[in-house]
Amino acid sequence: MMKKYFDVRCPYCFEQLRYNDAVFRCKSGDEQEDKYLKNYKAHLEDKEVQDLLYNFVDPADPRYSKYKRKFDDGCYLTGIEDPDKSTKGFLNERLCPYCHNKLLRMFGRVPAKYIAVIGVPGSGKTTYLASINEMMRERSTESFSWINMDPNDHYLEYIADLYAQGNIGAVTRGVQGPYFRELGINKNKTDIVFLDIPGECYIDKERLTERIVNYIKYSDGLIFIVNAAETVENNDEAVLGKTIDTVLGMLRENDIPKKPTAIVLNKVDLVKGELMGRKALSDIFPPITSDAVDMRAVERKSADIIHSMLWHGGDGDGDGADIQANLRGYVNNIIRDFGEDCRVFATRLVLENHLVLNQGLDTPFLWLLAKMGVFPVKQEKK
């Protein structure tokens, strides 16, 4: 029986791909400028764009009709071989046929879900992703797996190590990723693709490239990171407001449909008095998720944050009250635009004995996976 493969989008240019749509990189023989990759890199203002002298072979080109095709499971094209092995030999580095970025081997063998991570500079996007990555790895059992699909990319693991050493000042420069992870639950597998978008892109609209717009447009879900501590303590709500206005404007201008969105209020424990008043931290952190997401519990906690923390929780008057009111307005704008598929979560990162403790970090992500249909939902008792 022939195995089923899936059509996917290129995680770089977001063109729709059939599972066998690919060209193959060739680093021997006559070199030529790869105009496809050069054009893609030029949009990223890549300084190394002039060095892109790589040859490639397109299996659909009649010139290569005599090349032998190698298939996995009888249908998935994994490589091609030059009849004259002394020139190009066996080629198995698969590239997107539109932008010529490298595609992971066997990308398309399972369904793929794309998650965009949004936030202002310094909001903790990369640290959040690194922590989620570690937590998902720690969940591994016989029936649950979380695997890094890119053997050459260990950036999230590197960030997690820095955090464990107390170095939490790492800055994300430029568009990071995409990060590829395979989620396995029982026999069901899904490729999860993250992109950590630098917050500067939302502050400076000239850096809001087509690629970033498309990533949000074609994503299956959004994680919006808000650093509550920075917003309150450094009067940083103007930057947050500009970011949210830019994102929401981009969604409207490009006719991007509503999609599941997790608003993550990070580091709320550092500004408890300003935002929460007498509310206990335990009252707002999301429920711990084990084998399934309790959607009703998440909804109750989200509503409690909105009403108790954002609307009624803050102490005092003056600047603190004004900042709280602005933060409430920004979050309310996101909720208004995303409606029923939007939830608010409160989280914090805690370092203790060189371990990152789970304080509500994984539930926003697992809730998003559940909304996308790839993580179990707790069944209600009848």
C-alpha cells in the first residue's frame, strides 16, 4: 500500500508545494549564480547575497530526463543521480523550486502546522520558544514525542542553555528560524513550524517585508508575547501599542482571516501590584495540562485575567493606572479582532537550581495545538 504524503507550503517563501515539488542542490560541476536564492536573500537584505554561486538540477527540466530518480515508499522523490557519476553524482539536498531554500528531508510526509510568534523587542519571544521546546522534550514518553527535525539547527537548545546559566540577555537579530519540530502523539505525527519574527519589523514598517506578512497570513495560529513587566516598569506601552496597531492593520489590509491566537502576558509576577492588586498569582496562571487541554478551564482563567487583572486588579493612581488602562486597551483590541478564537494567558519564567520552572508557559502553546486539532482536548463528563 502506497503511503500518503501531504502538500505543504514552503516555510520561507510560502508558495504552495506538492510533496514532490523540489529541485536539488549540486555543488560540483559548472557553478552558476542561483538567481532564485539571490532574489530571496535580497529581500532579506542579506550581505552575503553576492556569494550565491551554486548549481542546481531541476528534475522537471528535459535536460535531466536521463537522471535516475530515487523514491521513498515508491512515491516520494528523495534524490536524483547523474548517469555519469563522475560529474554530479547523487543529489539529495532538496530545495524549494520557487526560492531555492533548503527543504528538510521528507518534509511533507506528515501534515504541517505553522505558528507565528509576535512581540515587541525584548518581550521574550525567543526565550519563550526555547522554554517551550525544553518542556515538550521533557514530556517524551512511549506515546509522546517532540523531535528536532533539522540536524543543523540547535538554536533554541542553545538559548535554553544560556538561560539556565543565568544569561537571559540574548537578543534576536533578524528573522530567526524557521524552527522545525515533529510532534508525535500515539501514531499521529505533525510537523510544527515556528518563526520568531523580530519586533523591530513592527516598529519600522519599512522592515515589514512580504515574507513576514505571508508568514502571519498563512500561519495556522499566532502567539502574541507581551512583556507585562517592561510595559509597566519602563513605560513601554507606546512601543507595544505601535506594534499591535501595525499587526492589526496588516491583518486588515491583507484580508488575513481570523485564526487561533494566544495572548501571553509574560512576567506578570514582577508587576503584581500594578496589574493584579490583591489577586493571588495562583488565581490567574493557566491550568496545568497533562494529557489533554481542558478548554473550559482555559476559558475561565482567560476571562478571570481580563476582568480581574486587566480591568479591576491594579492598585494606585497616576502613571501606573494610565499604563494599566493602555495595556487593557491594547489587549482588548486584539480580542476584538480575533474574537472567539482568542485567549489571554499569564505566565512567568522562573530560574531555580539551574532549572526553568513551568509557571503557565506550556498551556498557551498546547491550547493553540488543540485549536489546530493536533493535541487532545479533555472530554467533558456527561
